[in-house]
Amino acid sequence: MLQPTFSRSNLCCGWICIIFGVISFVVFCYAAIISKLLSESRCPILFSIQNDCRYYCFLVPLTLPVMIILVYLHWLSMKLFKHA
């Protein structure tokens, strides 16, 4: 049986993807949940995020159908690649 080989570039790319995902999750949690619990900020960007009550409320529910479609297309492309 063949053993998988990992190069340093693959390892670095994997860590970069994981770190980017964690940072994106933390920023979204701040924008959607934590900013509403804090007092109003004087920074214009943080103030607009705190007072935005429509965008983040609709972001997650509207992202789910797109994610389902993309997961299906990924599965379909892997099946077509495997059996080609």
C-alpha cells in the first residue's frame, strides 16, 4: 500500500487555510453576536457593524442553500472524476 507523502508546502498551505478559517469565524462571531452586546464604539466601522441589524441576520440563512448546492456539485464532480 502506498504511503501518503506530505511536503512542507502542503503543510504550510493547510495551516494557512486553517488559520484563515479560524480568523474568519472569530470576525463573523464578533460582527454577528459580540458587537451587539458591547457599548457603542466611536470607530465608524465598528459603529456601523454594531448598528447593522439586517445584513448578518440574513447572511447565514441565505448562505445555507448555496452551501448545499456547492456540496452537491463537489460530490458530483468527484464522482465524475473517479469514474472517468
